Amino acid sequence: LRPIQAPPSLRVDRVDGGWRVAASHVERWVRMSDLDNAEAVRYLQDRMERAGVERALVDAGAQPGDDVVIADHVFTFEPAPTPDDPKPAEDD
């Protein structure tokens, strides 16, 4: 048995030119990741999505292309497509 723990806190703040994500666990993940390795970045992105970072940014008003600062690293916000997103037109 493990004690029930509250989910880690996650805060999104508007800053000059973008957004700042404040969450100790997410900041630790970023600091530990090799951001020059595409596979490591994909893993980090999946992990952040599961932790609710993308949802928190959308809820705060972040738009695709906005800058997002996490642990002193700047990322471009590119939310994953949702089933409600329009499909790109196919070329005939």
C-alpha cells in the first residue's frame, strides 16, 4: 500500500512574449533531457502531455507558435492535433 498523494502542482504564467511553466517535476525532466536528441525530445513531449502541461497551456490561452519557458529553456508551443481539429485538404 502507498499513501494517496496529491498530484504535483503545475502553474502556467503569462510572461513577456509567451508563457512560463512552473512545476518542479516538469522542470527536472527538462533539465535531465538531452534536448539535442530528437528521440529524447519526443519522449519529453509525451511525458509533459501525460502530465497535463499541454492542457494547462491551452486552458491558460497559449496559441500554437507561442514561446514557452520551462527550466530556462524556450520551446515553441505546438499542441498535438485533436480529433476536433480540421483535417488538412488533400491535393488531388
